[in-house]
Amino acid sequence: MHTRSPMLLAVALALPGSAAAQLSRAALVKQSDIIFIGTVTQVHAVAVPEVPASDRTIVVRIDQVLEKPAAVALTPGDSVTVQTVRPGSLKPGTQATFYTTGWIFGRGVAVREVGHELGHSPVVAADQQEAVARARHEVNDAELRAHIRTAAMVVAGRVEQVRPAELTPAPARPKRITEHDPDWQEAIIAVQDAIKGAQAGDRVVVRFPGSSDVAWVGTPRFAVGQEATFLLHKDSTTGSPFAMVAGQSVPAYTALHQVDVLSKADALRVRALIRKP
Amino acid sequence: MHAKMIAAAVALFVACERPVDQAPPAKLAGVRVVDLIPASLSGETWQDAEPFLALYASNTKLMAASAFTPNPGGSASATAPIYVSDDGGDSWTLRNTLPSQAMTADITHAVGGNPPVLYAGIMKVPGFPLNELKTSDFLSVATMTLQSSRPDIDQPFVRTTDVANADRVYIGLNDFDAPEGRTATVDVSHNGGATYTSRRIETRNTMGQNGPSVRPAVAQDHTVYVAYFGWRSNTGSDVTSDVVVVRDDSGATGATPFRHLLDPSDHLPGRLVATHVTIPWSNAATLGQERIGSTLSIAVDALHSDNVYLAWADRVGTGDIYTVHVRRSTDRGATWSGDLRTLTNATDASLAVSTNGTVGLLYQQVTGSGGTSRWVTRLEQSRDGFATHQDVVLATVPATTPTFQFLPYIGDYNYLLTRGNQFLGIFSANNTPDSTNFPQGVVYQRRVDFPTHRLLDGAGAPVAVSIDPFFFSAPVLP
């Protein structure tokens, strides 16, 4: 049973310089994409030949992977090369939780240390797993709050219609033919739950790229009948800030970031984050 | 008249390849095919399309490669990766050194002279501005240095030449801010990228812009050829285009470069190699899940700059989707042959001419139809202007799997180079570890199980089939 508050989980971490020494676990997690518990086996050494050895490189045996991208092959028992923040900061036999970013991917993985958290050997893996997961949740919430703050409108609603966007190009900028053309589309969303900047029953125009081009991969798309929670930003991308609905000129919006479109159930989470001081 | 048209149609039909009926050629000794995805990324399932390759002349072991491969760290990463090899292409590592969020929206690159410098032209994410980049040590993990940037361009295509005191860099691109809709442009630097000058190479009226592909090729005597599409008009998504080649005989160092090759029809710079061809501009899955409309390649014999080859793709209109044409000039672009090769339903043609004059042609062609259709990647070589040629199948993979994640599916281009007695190139294809898909053999760095044709992640769990970049080398015909 883990009932400690996130504040109590903030720990002093081994980082260079006093200013960074009190970074919260959440701050470390935010900067990291590969997090693991490991034991230092060699210093001034590397695990794979494609990485140059230096006084900052150490070899760490993975005890437990806490977070990693799905593509990365990393399992307990693997040896990884870690470029430490500070030379000589870790000795052979030391066990720690390593907060890192990917550096070189070859026959093995080499990572750059963001920071580490010394463990009392053996580190209780389950506790660390939960602590890191909680920190990641904090990071995700903070990112979502930032998006909510910058959004002009936050609504839960249903996509009623999708149509090609009718943009008004500036006279000096004719439409260009390029494979990266976003092929702007417009979704008409019926607002069911007005969370910020709108009223229930409003009809809102949201522009999104219809193109399959690589430049727009990962950008949210809309389909008729789709129900979701939308974080909407005034359209400053297409160069045409207004759209037509029922014969009326209305502001157009975009939702181009992945967190701009959440599940309908996430409306509760969004409301809670807005209320949070 | 009617009989002549029928005869012409029959002749054209005969001249075209009939890919469905062709049996794969035998295995050729000395060919290597290597999947670039490293072992430590065995779990990746991304569509690593549109590959490109750069070679270091001063160290044959060093190579750089790229594809639409994202930073494994995720979409919020501030950098995008390139692949590097320090053992001549046998193994590759991924390093995040490009200043672009997770991935680029276009990238090509080339190596300068001595000391070896890697130049890259990318469309940066987000916003997609052109970034002209440089690093003096591509094995370094430092982010490449930005030399120049501007918005509203497409398909930067980087070539370099080795000059005693400073590298010359030529970046072909489609510059939407060029005046009068004459957008075909070459950014030229004579000082190792410290400064660039945008040279407009279109001298005729366009439909408002040129096509996206603007491809330079440089010979050792500093002759620079550039091929581009002169888009003249369009009906819907079909563009009527000229295929144009310009030339500069002194490395584009003059005040009005790329004016040395005039067309006899109007005496304007830019030889019209083909006129009024139909470019089917399709930004949707059209040919084996790939989009089409910008295939263009030019290669010059580095030691004999009179000798230049050109390949482009258009729609002939005989039921084809997209057809590659290859032509040759032996008089510095003044006159051109007819089609030496006509390849139906093919794309991503890439040409290179070796030091002994052998021309290499890399292309990717859809054979068969429906669920049994395949992407076949071939390298052809010829010593006699394609009167005869050697044909090597590098890969023959299903064209319907995996389903595309985005476009391009395998790439708007791939790349072929030559060094010494080798052709070296790169292409993207379905990565199923099945030996029958790779008639020349294939080496995977990522974890695979050939007997079961499965990709495996680090823990041994199955991984979905995806598109990977493949490096290859093949001996030049003697």
C-alpha cells in the first residue's frame, strides 16, 4: 500500500551543481525517456564498441526497466553504456535508478544520464516503479494543464460534419502544390459540455490536416460521430482565421497537438486540472 | 495515319517492360544487402521511408544515411536521428544529431572534401523551414550546425564537390518565394556553406510553380547539371510538364550561372529533354500504396562530363500508373537519346555513373496486382547505354503489407552512388525476414527469426512487419 504524497516522494538526487541538486523526481522524469534500475559494473568503460570510452562513461547492468520506448530493446541483464553527468560520480557495485535519454542505438544502447537516484541495495523495484509512474502522471498532468491554459476553448462534444476547408488566401500567396500540403479540412463540433470559453449547444469549426503526408503524421484527425474532449486554439496556422457556419463568419480553431484531443471521459480530468490551484 | 498510330502504340508496348512475366535473375556474387535498423531498436515498427546515403571519399568505411526514422525518445524529442556506419556499411548506429523535432519532413545530405564534412538539407519539424546544416564530425553526437534557414521550400537535394580550399555545396529545391512562379532553384555555396546564394534556373513561364524535384549532379571538372520539371499547365491533378536540364561549366561561380545549355527551339537556357509529358500528381496511395509525381534523377560521369544520364517518371497513358524513362546525352546535354529504358509502374529511379563509365539504375517497381502485388527493387547496370544490361533483384516484397502509416510509403526518392568498383545505395522496403524476399541475401542487425519469418523485440516477442531502410553494395560491371 503506497499512500505517500507526491511531495514526500521528492528526493535529493545526485546531480551536478547545487542548483540542480534538488530536482524533483518529476523533473527528472520529464527530461527522461529511458529509466531503469541498474548496477554499475565498470567505470571509464563502454559496453559497445561504437561508443567512445571516456572518464564519463560507465557500464551499467540493467536490473529492472521502469520506462522505455517500445522500439528500444532493453531487458534485465543487458549492459548499457551510460554517459554520466559528472565524472567519477558512480563506483562499481553501486545500484541506482538512472534517469536517461537515448544517445546512441547500435548493437547495444548508450544513454545520457539526466540524473540518478542512489538506491539502498537492493532497491525495492516495485516502489521505484510506482514512484516513477506517479512522477510520469504528474508530468503528463502538468503538460496537459499547460495546454489547457493556452487553449482558447475547451469542450466535450461530438463531430457533426467534416468538410474541406474554404480558406481565403492572401492575394500574394497563391496555393502551392506540394506533397506537404496539409489539405485542410474543417470539423463542425457540437458542444455538449462547455468547459472553457464556450457554451453548450455552440457549433465550433476546427481545422485539421486531411493529408497523409509525413509532415502531418501524428496530428489529430476528426471523423463524423467522433465524441471527445477538445482543447481548441485560435487558428494561427492556415492564414485564414475565420470560417463559415450557417451563413455566419465565426472564429476558426485548430487542435494540432496530440494532447489537444482526449477521450470524452477525460473531461472530468480536465475539469479537475482547471480547478487545481 | 491510323496505322502509324497503332504501330507506334505497339512499338511502345513492346518497348515497355512486362514485369509480371519476368523471373528474378540469379544471385550475383559480391552483392550485400543490410537492414539498417540496429539490434537495440529491434522493437521498432515505424515506416522508415525515403532513405538517403552519403559516402566519405577520404575514408571508405564512413557512411551516413537517413530515412523518415523518428528519434526513439518520442515525438517531443528536440532532435531527429541519422544513421552512421564506420565499417563500410556492415553495421549502423542511430544518433540524434539533427535539429528537428523527433523527425524531419525531408532530408538529403552529402559529404564535402577534406576534412570530411557532412552537409544536410532538411525540412525541419515543426513549421517545415529549410535548414541547411553542417557537421565536421558526423560520428559526434553534437547537434549539426545550422548555416542557413528560410521557409516555403520543398525537397532540398544536397550535392557537393571537392575543391582545394573550400567545399562547394549545391542544394536543389523548390522555392515557393521565387518570383514569377519560376520556383526551381539551386542554393549555391562556394565557401563550405558559410553563405548560400539562391540561383533561379527556370527561364520559361510556368503554371505558377515548378515541380518539387530539382536535382543537381556535379562532375570533377566542376560541370554542374541540374534536372527539373518545368510545370506548364494542369488539368485537375494531371500536370503537363517539360523535363529540363540546365548546365554550368564552371561550378556556378559566374554572375549568371546555369546558362550554358540552350534549347534550340527557343534559345533559352535549359534543354527540353522531353516536352508536354503528363505528371500524375497524386498525394494519395496510388502505386503499391505509394504516392507519385516527383521521380527525377540525373547522373554525370564524374571523369567525362560530356556523358550524362537522366531518369524521370510520368504517365504514358497506355494503362500505366507511372512509367520511368531513362535517357542519355554524350554531348553535354545538347542532344539526348530516346528512351533507353521504359519501366512501367515504377518509381524512385536513381542513377549513378561509375569511374569506368558503367551506369547504374536503381528503381522500385510494382509487379502483379491486388493482394499478390509486390514491390521489386532492382539495380541495373550497363556499359553500352542499356543496349544490354545486367539486372539484379535486391528485394521483392509484398506491396500490400504493411498498410501505410503515412506518405511516402517507401519514399519519394531513394539513392544510388558509386565509389571505386562498387555501386552503393539505399532503398526502403517491407522488412519481413524471408530469404525469398531478398534474392541476393540480406543481413539484419535487428533481432529476427528467419525460419519463422518473424521480427522479434529485445525480449523475444514478435514484432509487426514494417518498412525498413536497406543499404546495399554491388560490384560494378568490369
